[in-house]
Amino acid sequence: MTIDMQLKALDRLVGTWRVTGGAEGTVSYRWMEGGFFLVQDVDLVQDGQPVKGVEMIGRERAFGADKPSEDIKSRYYDSQGATLDYVYELDGDTLTIWGMEKGSPAYYRGTFSADGDTVTGAWVYPGGGGYPSDMTRVR
């Protein structure tokens, strides 16, 4: 099987990050065996509420389908009962995480530092809402 270079580019997320801004805590990224999915483990406090979650990031391939999805998609599950869908896009040093689908008015956009150890960005919501969200690699 050929290497999925767009998915493999997300390898720069692998590790543990301290998150600051509208949510505070840590997130960790690791590859699931086989290399088809990047797993994010979430341990944050947002709006005074602890939130633990897991996100599976990769290409969808439905049962019996010949080819995977064009976009890199994810599904996030958390301790508050939420299930959220995203589309990941990495263009150079800019990471965009679209809510639901590419081009959505709800998204995160962050920029990796030259050394790759920080990502500075913000969540943007329709109507002008959102919050800053930065990550610093801790390991």
C-alpha cells in the first residue's frame, strides 16, 4: 500500500502538548498500529468543566469501498457525551481543523513555529465567536 503523504504530514503533531487559551490542559497524539489513524487523547478544562476525550483522525473508508475519502476526517468523542466531526488540512505550517466539512464557518487555524514545538492559533465560530488556542510541545 502506498504511503498517504497528506496523512503522514500530521506526524508533526505526535507527542504531548500543553494547551492554553479558551481551554487549558494537555492533548497527546499517537499513531494507531498500521499508520492509518492518528489518535488524539484529550484532557482539558473548558468553561470550568473537565473534558476528557479521544479523536480518531484519518481517511474514511466505508465497508466494501475501494478507495478512502478524499479529505482527512475525524470523529471526536468526549466525557460530556459530545461526538464531533472534523476535517483536517495541513498546508505548509498552517493547520486548519474544519468543523463538520471543509470550508465550514467553524474552524481552528494555527501555525507551527519554525522549530515545530508550538502551534499558535484560534477557534473561529460563526457570528464572531471563538477563542485563542495555543499548543506547546512538552514531549
